[in-house]
Amino acid sequence: MLRRWDVMIHGTVFGQFIRESGVRGNWQLGSVNWLMARAEHPLAGGTFGLRTMISGEFLTVTRAGYPELLQVAEPYRGGTITDRMHPHELIGEAAVTYQHAVLGGLGASLYLAAAGEPALGPVAYVHRPSAEHDPIAPLGHHAEDDTHERFGVATIGFFTTHARLEASAFNGNHPDDVPTNLELAGARLNSFSTRVTVNPSPEWSISASAGFIAPSSSSAAHAHGALHRYVAAITNVQPRHDGLWATTLVWGANATVGAGEVLHSVLLETNREWDARHAVFGRFEYASRTAEELNLVGSVSERLHIGVIAVGYARRVTAGHASDVWLGGRATAYLLPNQLRVFYGAQVLTGFAAFVQLSPPFVHHSM
């Protein structure tokens, strides 16, 4: 039996220096990182699988996370910290899967996770080819793909060669500010989502999803009422003679139940590689925020509109069996409404990140 396991391992480590301007700007030397593994084995005419993803960011960017202006406020040591992106959980995924043919070209799948991702939103940004060399999270993360780490997920799906339909029940609580624990005590499958994905060709993937996320009280900063989330995404990956060009477009919206408030976000990101040595990438975003999400106290509108333009370049300096090493930089411009000038010091703020990226080659081994 051991000889029939199919094992795949992949991961990325960024070591980065981040500096952002303005009254609420900050700097940090740290590391964003993740490692994922998948093992599959034939079972009862189908395929049984084990999946896991881990990260050491709670040590390398601390529990406070890394600086990112205008990101949704986070819980931290009993209070709230602003303009930072939280670290990923130590165990972001621990799941079992099973797939089996049903009829003709139709298959069925089951996904059960103590920690994992429900069928809501696009592929998480850390795994998107259009963000392969970008160490910074999108500002629209909390309206697009922040459910990629939930403690308690069950998903059933049906798929063909070109399409997949999925439905999930999951724990709606946002993870707290202790990334080393599995938050299963009292967890309930109280939230629901469905997603349809169509792949008309190997280069294109189109998805639309909708979900109900139950009220969360896991922490003061992430406490929220019941909300509906709607997400649509298109990804294109174009093989070129000298490398890949990957682009993703995402629209996400959070609608609070009973409040009539809808917060939108739009993301366009792209990554172009050539000669196996160079890569240019960029991200353009619009996001709407509330004063509460930015932890502001004062006279501001109920909804604030912000924009972000980021561009970057990376160059591979070494290639080997153990790891590819890339050196790169990223420049960011944050576009703020006039109302935020008093809080941030300007309407246009800047950020810069310099990084070294270690990308171990994708390991695919059959035992």
C-alpha cells in the first residue's frame, strides 16, 4: 500500500523589509512563509487524500503581523492594532478528501477539515500564480478570500472535466489573535456557501460564489453580525515561449444582514515572467471601508473609498535542486479620501518592500 501514495509538497519563504509612510506608517524586517503538502492514495475505487498547510509567521512577523496601511484592524493582546496584516495560522489546513467517479464523466468529492477552506471566494492569494512574487496581502482580503482559514469545514462537490459545483458548511468565526491554537472548542458549522467554477480551457478559470457567514464574536476587532458574501473571479494563465503570464480579476462584496450596507472590493493583479530569470508584477485595488474597520474615532463618512496601486520586479539569482532564490522590490501608492488626511497625514501615501524569496521546486513523488 505504501508504494501507491502520491505525495506533493510545495512552499514559499519571503524575507522582507517593509517601510510605509504617514502618521500611521511603520517598518518591519520579517518573513512571510507557508508550506503545504498533499498525499493521495487509491481507495475503494476512488482517491483518498490528506492535506495540510503550515506557517511560521507568528514567529517571523509576530502576532501583530506586518505593516500594511488601510488593512482591516486586527485583535491584538486584548486590544486592537491598526494598519497591519495578521500572520497566518500555524496550521492553516488539516483536511481529508475523497473523490469517486459517479456516472460517465461526472465525479463526486468530499472535503472534511479541522482547519481549512470552504467553497467561498477564489483561490487564496498565497496560492495564485498572479501573485507568485508578491509578499503583501490584498487590501480586499476580508471581502474576497479571508475564509481560507476556518476551524471546521465540510464540503461536498460534483465535477466534470471543465466544471465543478460545491457546497460547504463551516464555522463562521474568524480566527483569534493566537495563531498557534486549533479553535475547535465550541465551534459550529453555522455558515454556508456554494461555488461554481468553470474552466473552459486550460488557460481560463471562472468562478462565482455566495455565502452566509454567521455572527462572529471570536474577538472584539473581528466581531460582526451576520453577513452575506458574494465573490466572482476570473483567472487567466498564458504559457509563453519565455515564461508564464498570469492575471486575476476579483470582485467581492460583504452585505451585513438587516443593515442594508454593502462593502465592495475590486482587485486586478498580474505577474509576468520571462527568460526564467525576470518577473514584473502589479496589483490595482479598490476597497470600501468603514470607520470601525480602520479603528477610527471621529467625524467620517459611514463608507470610505480607498485605492491602491502596487508594482514590483523580481530577478532570480540562483536556481538549484533545493530552492530558487529571487531578489525583488515592490512600491505601493495608497490613495485616500480627503476625510482620512487628518488621521494618516496625507491623501497619497507610499510604501516600499524589498525581499528575498526562496521557492523550493514543486515536489511530486510517487511511493
